[in-house]
Amino acid sequence: MASIIRAITKDGSARAIIIDARDIVERARQIHNTTPTTTAALGRTLIAASLAGSMLGEEQDVITVRFVGNGVGGTIIATSDWCGNVRGLIGNPQADLPLRSDGKLDVGGCVGQGELYILRDTGGSEPYVGVSKIQTGEIGDDIAYYYATSEQVPTVCALGVLIDRDYTVKEAGGALVQLLPFADEEVAEKLEENARKMRPVTEILSEGTLEDVLNAVFDGIEYDLFDKIECSYKCVCSREKTDKALISLGEKEITEMIESEDETVMTCGFCDSVYKYSKSDLKNILKKAKANEQ
């Protein structure tokens, strides 16, 4: 499983959240059959959502990160709970682009220009929705820009997905560092210096541990490691939810499905779960739909 560690500087100036997300991103690659470029784009978005989700306060809270860009990958969505369990999808999983001139995957080209939406549902009547312009499409830069401009929280966000020769995910991880209110200026400057000299998260993880990433983030700064949690690629789809989706179609639509098809198949867009409905199943669904319409 993937793991998250969370820490805070001893003086309360900053917090850091670090994740080893290889299992999450590899599971997403398997489900969506992504190319190397879309694996990286979706993977970074999943990592960002998981890190953000781990900052939620209550069990029922949910956060959704949505990149709506004009790149070849299409819209990218990732949703996380408060433990960092996450699921996601990308509009065009088979999109691919040539490597950049520096030999790296062109995630920015895959995402394109557009808007980043952060939806935080904490159980109220309406979820909080924050919006910012996509800056580079590299995901980490865009998340940091969002927090700095929309929520006024100075943030560093380093995300990485390393693809192996067989196109599986070799390493994936991220670090989210945020200044807290009344942060010490010297600590802020030290964090900026550390961010500039820090090696890629995937490189550190390939040789070491989450704690090694944390040590690089807080190099020269005293901190307390206050917890470690496990998380995974976790979809919340169910037969009950697909039943409700069918019922919502109404009597006419369901009747047409019964008359035209021997079997109806519903596939979850976030995972590889398949829900099959026989004519008998659909007739029971139709009864429930008629009861709802009365």
C-alpha cells in the first residue's frame, strides 16, 4: 500500500506531508491503460489529491482536484478522502506526446492551458470551490500556485512519477510543504533553499524512504514527525449506486433497455468494476422507478 507521513517544524512555522504513491499510480495505470505521458499526468494529479485529502478534518470530507486544460490528455479528475485514499481518471488515457528536449515526459503539453478546480465537500449544503489558472500543466507548480493565490497559503509541491522500461510505474511520490500562520522568516528562507537544492522525490524514494524525503525537505530545521497513515487507490462505486443511477433514468428509458437488450452492462469510470443487469434485474429496477414517480 501507499504511505503518507506528516510532520511539523518544532516552532510551528511549517508542515510537510510526504507520500510514497507507487502502488496508487500503478493501479491507475492498470485500470485506465494509460500511456507513459498520461500515466505521469494522471499520477501526479492523484498524488496531489491524496496529499490534499490527508489535510481534511473529518471522516466524511472529500476533496476533488480537476484539471480542465486544452491539452491532448483532456480533463483530469482525482478525488480523495481524509486518509488520502484516492481515485481518478483522465479524459484521453491513450494520448501521448514526444519527450521534451530535456528527455522528460511532456506532462505540461498533455494538460495544456485552462483552469484548475479544487472542490472541498465537508458535508455542507454546497461544497467549497476554488479556481485558478493552470500555470505550467506540470501539476505540482499548479497546485502550489492555487494554494498561494486562492487560499493565501505559501506552498511548495513536488510531485513525481518515474516510468520503467516496460511502461509500469517504477516510483511515484510527492511532498507538500506549507507555511503556517506567523511562520518564522528564517525558517521560510531555509525551506526555499532546501526546495531549490532538493533532488526529485522519486530519486530519493528509489534509494531510501519517506523519512529521507522529509529530511531533505526540513534539512537544517528541527521537526516532529507526528503520524504515518496507509492509503490506496480506492473507488467508492457499488451495485447500490448503479441501481440508483438506473432508477434515475426513469420508466421510459428503463423500459426501452428491457425491450432492446438481453443484458445491460455498467462500467465504473474510475475503476475496472463491471455491473451486469439481466432483464429480470431491470424489471425490478423498473418497479422501483415507477414507485419513485408516483
